[in-house]
Amino acid sequence: MSTVEDTQPLFSHLLELRTRLLRSMLSVLVVFLCLVWFANDIYAFLAAPLVERMPAGATMIATDVASPFFTPIKLTLVTSVFIAVPMILYQVWAFVAPGLYKHERKLIMPLLFSSSLLFYAGVAFAYYVVFPLVFKFFTSVAPQGVEVATDIANYLDFVLALFMAFGIAFEIPVAIILLCWTGATDPESLRSKRPYIIVGAFVVGMLLTPPDIVSQTLLAVPMCLLFEVGLFFSRFYVRDNDELDDTEEHEEQQ
């Protein structure tokens, strides 16, 4: 009898998870259907930082027969996921919220919202600040006699990798707050390790960006600044005795 009772909550959670996943995928599909007619325009917008800095007469090329069709579609799908992130995060929140403590619910929702904004900020920083400088550098150092003609599929993979690198790097404040809130570390300990973290930021910038000092620095410097931002706000999220008492009270009610 107890086995049946134990499996019922499991099945209800699995059904709830399926519902949340279907709603997330549906939101992406709806956005994709709205944007698919503008796939070429979206790609033109993404390619503008490079096209505007290519030598006169140079153009982007497609080395694969299907690239002119599938590459803009792929970008549109990624853009749809990007736009639907708030809805996806809401579904994540709705699924995990019933199992959280009161003080955890107060923390998770602001973190989900701020992490979305920081990821968007990282992508915008890459597009409006990093791309113009990086592509100007790349196109200016081409050897004499070499014509700059970038493949559209390779370009998409390149910029998506940079978007992910900068989007994840901009999540540093959220990561620091979570580490301090869970008790894994504290602001004082992080502050004492600042020199090592700065060196680590440049190492990460070297690994996540193309092999040039410009893009490496453009990623490492914001990471250092975001570390300071996270360090400042983390002192407000150190767990205190009131939160521990709230946790114990919740466990007693269970």
C-alpha cells in the first residue's frame, strides 16, 4: 500500500514536468512561427557588424548548397528560444516553487529575473561593443592578396559561441550571490581572493574567445567588474539565523 502511495506523487511530478516542458516548447514554437518569415532579415541584422567592416566589394559566401536556407532558419530558432526565455524560466519557477521554503521563494524569483537580464546584457554587449572591434581587427590584418569572404554558416557558429560566452560571463553576480547564500563561501573570502580571480578572468577570456587579445580583454574586463558587482550585493544575501529558524519551522510543519 505504501508503495502505491509513494509512486503517486512521483507520477504527479512527472505529469507536471511534462506539462511545463510542453508549454515551454509551445512558446518557442509560437515565437518561431512569427519570426520565420523574417529569417533573412534577422540574419542580415546579425551579419551587419561584419559586413559593414569588410573591404569594398567583399561579400559573405555560402559554401554549402543548403546553407542559404538552413542557416537563417537555424538563427531564427535560436532567436525564438532567446525571446521565449522569460516564459521558459516562468515554467521552471512554477515547477520548483511548491517545493521551496519561504525564504528560498523570495530569492529564486529575483535571481531568475536578474539572470535573464544579465544574459541579455551580455549578448547586447557582445553585439554592440565586441563585434565591431573584433571584426574591424580581423578584417584589417588579412594578408595582402587574401580576400575576406566569410561563410555564413561558420559566421553564425562563431557569433553564437561568443553570445554564449558573454551571456554566461555576465551571470557572475548571480553565481556569487548563490555561493554566498548557500554558505559555500562568503564575501570576505572572495574579496581576499580578488587577485587570483582577476587572473582567472583573463584565462577564461582566452579560452572562450577567439585567439586575439582584443576579444579576450573585452570579456575579461567586464567579468572583473561584474565580480565586484556580485561581491557588493552578496553581503545582502548571507544567510542569517532568522532564515535558519524559518527552515526549521517549515520542516516541523512537514
